[in-house]
Amino acid sequence: MKIGFVGLGIMGSAMAANLVQAGFKVTVWNRSPDKCRPLVAAGACSAGSPRAVAEASDILFAMMATPAAVAAVRDGDDGIIAGLRPGKGYVDMSTVDAETSMESARLTHAAGALFLEAPVAGSRKPAEDATLTIMAAGDRGLYDLSLAVLEKMGRKILFLGETGNAARMKLANNLVMGGMLTALCEGMALASGSGLDTAQFLEVLDSGAVSNPMFRLKGPQIAANGEFPAAFPLRHMQKDLRLALRLGEDVGQPLFATATVNELYKAALAEGLGDADFAAVNRVIRP
């Protein structure tokens, strides 16, 4: 099976590397060509455009940062859709809104190909370790065909039905993650401001009902309040919160806490923290 991969950012580069290591014949493209070099050195081929990747692949995977980025690699003479043919598959693993996924499905089907949305839960380390949670929806035939590939990138893989369901599931997941991280920052700020030992505070959290891997990973970083190297960039979290709020409006679901959390992330963006890890929202809470 010939695999294509478009989008080699923090997540995509690690995911594509796992596919190369697994022995798949992988063709890659990225807007910044230097991101392709380590993968080519490991055995991948590079192509000159998203269209060329699609033409060279049985199944193309894409991992883009925003809906606009998805459209940029999907559409036009050099885009993914232009390279699709009947029998090929397009799997978009980007975190986007359901409308973007459904438009991708429409265009893919018009080309006679199959479409699957497959956003992931997890950041840099799970991507490197191939332990992501993958939420898939769309053409079941493509899900079945691509499952062996998805299993080289994720540990838990769910099929959620029609296109759009995976996008909605991912936004709900990230809504919770953004709120939990913000609560952790505020709790640590309160503990520190009250003269408590933040290491002991984290120990208390880890021994109770709110114990979770994210707190264990991010807690020491937040306590230090120094550098926040990006495992999941803050600007991406703010984008996901914004999309979640829009989904809430569409379905008539008030999201009171998320609206406040989103304002904190917007403030962090205004302070130039967009490329830092999303834990850098702590700088707004505890300057």
C-alpha cells in the first residue's frame, strides 16, 4: 500500500515517521520543504505538491493546523482533490469544524474517491510513541482499508459513523482539556499565593479523584512558570475553543465556562504566546 502524508508539523512529522518505520512506502509534502528532509533520510519520498502526493498514493493522510490550512492543501490545481482518482482514499486527521470535514467529503466523493476524517487526541509524545487516540468518521470502507495504517499511529481507534461526528467529538474533547488545564493553573496560582508548596499540591491532586496524565505532565512545568516548549501550541488550543463555541451556538448549547477559558487563551495570544505550549496560558493567570 502506497501512503501519502501532507503536513509535517509537530504532530504530522512524528506520525509520518512511524509509518516510514513500519515499512510503508510513504510520500510526503510540507509547505516548508526542510521538514521533509529527516523523513526522506529515513526512507520516504518527497513530492512537489499535495496533488503529487495524492497521485503517488493509494491513501493520503493530511495533518493541518486550521480549516484554512486544510482548504489550502485540499483545493486548487495543485491540491489534494486534483490528484485523487476513483479507488483512492483521503484521510484528514486535522482538528477542524464539521463543516470543513463535510466539504472535504463532498469534494472527495465528486472525484470518485473515499473520505475519512480522523482527528486525534494527544500531543507530541503520544504522536512519537504511536499512542494517539484516533476518532474516525466517514466512509466505512476507507476506515477498514486504512485501519492497518492507523494502528501504526494510534493505540485506541474509534469509528464514529458519518462525516462530522469525529470533528465534533474532537472539539468536545479539547474543550474539556482546555478547561482542565486552566483550572490546574488557577489552583496552582492559589496554592502558591497562599504560601503552599506546589509540589505537595500536585501530589494531593495526583492522589485523588482528579488524578490524570495531563496534570502529571504539565504540573511541574506550570509550577516553574518558565519556558513552555510546545507539545500542543497555544494558538491551536484557542482555535479549538473557538470552534467548540461556534458548535455550541449551532446546536443551542450554552458553554459558559468555555467562553471564559477562551478569553484567557485570547489574552495569552495577545501577549505573543501562540507558539508556546498551551500551558503557557499560566502566564496570564500568574504573570
